[in-house]
Amino acid sequence: MNYLFGDSTESPFSSNVLEFLRDALDFAVFVLQADEQVALEHARAAATRRQADADVGHLAQFFGRIVGSIDGADKGLADSPTARCAAQLRAAILHSHGAWEGALRGDMESALGHLRAEEAALRAECGRALATLLLEHDPPGAAISKRVLLRSRAYQATLLGQSAFGLDWTIELLVPEAWSGPARVERLVPAIEIRAPQTSGWLMKEVTVRPQKLERHVLTELVCDRETTTFKLRTEPDVEVGFDVTSSAGGVSAARVGPKDDAAVGGFELQAEDAKALRGLAGKLDEWASGLARQALLSASFDGADFVALPVFAPLVQRLVAMLAPLVEEIARRSPTATELVIRRLLADNRREEVFVSKATLRAKYAELPDEQRAMFAPLGLDAPKPPAPPPPATRDREAPTTRAEVVPSVPPPRFTSRPPPRAPSLAPPPAVSDATLAPPPTTNGVAAVGPRPAEDMKNAELAKTLRLIFNTARSGRTEYAYGKLAELFSSAAFAGYEPDEQREALRLMVHARNPPKKEFVLAANRAALAHLKKLAETLAEPTDYEMLGLTNQRLEDTDAANAAFEKALELERARNAESELAKSLTRRLGRE
């Protein structure tokens, strides 16, 4: 989907850059706050070491004076009772000194271990914040490459991203179960034939050009870059015999692969119709790879260093802001008002939807940061006055009416909360830090508080991507973020235009959750969905739609509306099949068994 600037002129954006800007600011604020917290933890660690060293020094001085007093006192003869008592007392004092010093140093190491665990947990949260951003968005101008490899007779798919500001990342892609094993070309193209060199003859071997059927070849490797699609076809999964093909804007090339002594091996010239057939296959493969859902962030680095282990995150934020600044400046310059950033996208019948976010909303995201950190966002120009806008294009008057849709408020990652420090030093070692305290937030009864996994064969790729992100986020324990995304989806203008089956898939993800928490963020998502459920039920008269409407009203504690929806669902279902499982379930809900 291509977007226009706010003045209806063409833009370079193929996705909603305002949503990326919104979420990028959430991420930037979170990691800058993490920088503050890490600096505080390091200061506490240094203070802990200084205090422990001072306490050990005081102990040495204290016990030294006691031992000195014993050594300097008159004890009589060497074997007198006083001398023997002094020797025994001296040994006991030295033992006590060692015990106290060991306890102090043990408590120091425990306290330092606690601080290290706190920092590790905080850095893990920063990694999850970055994953949330990259699983949903590609940064503007990023180079994206998708790779599918056949390993041990199973496909492994990854997305490799490289940004202009030094961030590189790898994301695991979810390969559908239908592609769990080696896939032959016929799955995408029933029949495909090209002419290629082939060695023939028993005694006098010669290379001739002959037709080669490819539909039974196996796809063993696929690489889809922005401009080029490269793939390898082999006769069998573990046999290095077949073809390597590259398709790009510059043309299509192919090379035969086989034993080194085969004279037919190597690149060869394709005939026009064969190049067209291979380009078509490349297009099918690229389309399939584009539909692979993003599953998890496997790794990320900044300037070659592991992202999670960066000493500080501020340099990354500065580069991110520097990359965004000219884009935001151009959007602001072409927006019709000085207080908003506006872009447009084309809808049906040449209608246009105006997508906007107020500058005040974006400023509020970093308003509570210290002055030094807040100044990092100054290049975005969200506080600066907007220069005069250029005159609107002459075609503006002939445009169809424009609708407006504000970018839905985001749900920023919750600020990291430190755990209480270990107890004060004592001879008894403090309790060890439990691994359970570093585990992800628990889900309800061990199950993510959302409904079943979204279908893998959805035609609406953008909606499918959003639903998979919500499902995976909830499964990771970030229930509040997942429900915030559901509320954002149901409140968007685009959702109302989706097909009924697409709407149902999204609504089921929320309505059929198992015991979601009774929190405001859950209720907000249900309220946002209510109007869509009513329209579905009343328009299409499907029992399952009325059941979902009843469940939603039940969750919102509107018992009368819930029972009315269940009654209607039961009436419709009994007319179809009075003995169905749905009819029995509805009967139980209404307490009629």
C-alpha cells in the first residue's frame, strides 16, 4: 500500500510511517530510561564495593587493636595459665575476624549479584521492546532480505534487516505446516519446462540443448531481496543436481548444477519464453515468502555489537532520530496544519483517508525525560514552528471527499521496576536471587490470555501479520500490550472495511480468550469490538456471531444484553441443528439444562 503526503503529492512511503514513528518513540524512551536505570545500578555497585572495603578496613583495625592488646599485656611465664589463656583468646579472635570479613565479602558479592541480575533483566526487557518494534515495522529505508533454507528435510526461514543507522537484525519467520517438508515446484506451478544444456551419449559424450521439466524439482534455497530473487532447484533434497536461478529487473539468469566432470554444468543462455517462465516462478516464490509471518527476534546488533550488551543505548537513539528527522520534517512541511503530521492513503473509488497524529501526542511520549535526554528528540522538530506550506496542487479540487483517521494511541512498554535489594550484611549469607523473579510475566493458568492461533491462510496479509503479532505477544506474557493492540485494531477505520470472515478471525482472538484478566485494558478492547460484533450479528444472523456478542457483553457485565444475544444465537442454531455442540453450549450458558 502506497501513501501520499498530506498535500496529496507522492511520497516514498509504502507503509504507515506515522505508526512507525509512534512506536519508535516508545522504544527510544524505554531504552533511554534503561540507560538511567543501568547507570544507577552501576553507581550502587560502586558504592557497595566502597562500603564493603571500608567495613573490612574497620574490622581489621578493630581486631588488630584487640590482638595488639593481648600481645602487649604481661602474661607471666610462657607456659603460665595467663599465657595459655591469651594464646587461646588470640586464636579465637583471629578466627572471629576471618568469619566476619568472609561474611562481609559474601554479602557484598550477593548484593552485586542482585544488581547484575537486575541489569540483565532490564537489558532483556530492552531486547523485547526492540522485538516489539521490529516484528511490526521495517524502519524506513531498511534493506530487507528473506531467506528460506532446506535443512534436515525441513525449511528454516529468516528475515535479515539492515538499517541506515547501524542497526542489523535477524527475525525468525513462521513456515506453514503445509511446507514442513521438502516442497516441489509443482506446488506453485503445475508444469514448467525450460531448454538447458545436457550431456548425452555413452562413448562420445556431447552437450546438447534439451527440454528440462522442473515441476518435480525440490526448492532447497530461496533468497528474496528488494530487487532480486535467487533460488535453487534440485532433483532431490540431498542431491546437488539441478539449477540455480536469479531473477531481477536486469533479467533472468540460470546455471546448471551437477558433478564437476559434467560438461553441461555452468551458466547458459535462456530463451525468451524460458526466461519468462522462470520469472513467473520467481514471482510466485517471492509472493509466498512475503506472506511468512514474523515469529521472533533472533538477534540484533548496533555497529556490530550485540544490542542487549550495549554499554548505553543513547547513541542508537540519536542515530534513529537523525534518520527520522528529515522524513518528519518533510511530512510536517506538507501537512495542512502546523499541529499535526498528516499522510494520506488511497481507498476505493479514489477516496482518500487522511491519517494523522498530533505533534503534542508525540511530544508527550518523551516529556518526562530529563532535559539532556529530551534534547535528543529536538531534530524531529515537533516543537518548532512549521514553515509556510506550499500551495495545494491544482488537482486537489477534483479529489473525492477525504476521511480522517487519527493514529491510534500506542501502549508503550511498561517501565522496568527494580526488585528490593538483598538484606543488610550479616554472618548468615543472604538468600539467593530466585530464577523465578526473572521469568516473563505469568499468563492466566499457564495459557496466553487470548483466543486460538490465527488462521495461516488469511488472504489479508496485513491483518494476518497484525493478528500473529498480537497472539505471539500475548503468549510471551505481555497481555496488556496485546490487548492494547486489539483495541487499536478494532478502533481503526480500516477494520470496518474488512470482510466479515476477516473481522471474525480478529474478534475470535479476543472473545474466545480463556479467562483473561479483569483489567481495564481488557475491557477497553471489548468495548472497541462491541459495535463490530453487533453489526456482524444483525447483518448476517450467524449464531456464532451472536454467541461472540453475548460473551463480550458478559465480559462487560451487561447481563441482559448477554442473555439476549445468547437467546438469539440459540434460536438460530436450533433452526439449523438442535443437537449441535453449539446449541448444547448455549443452553448451558442460559442455565436450561
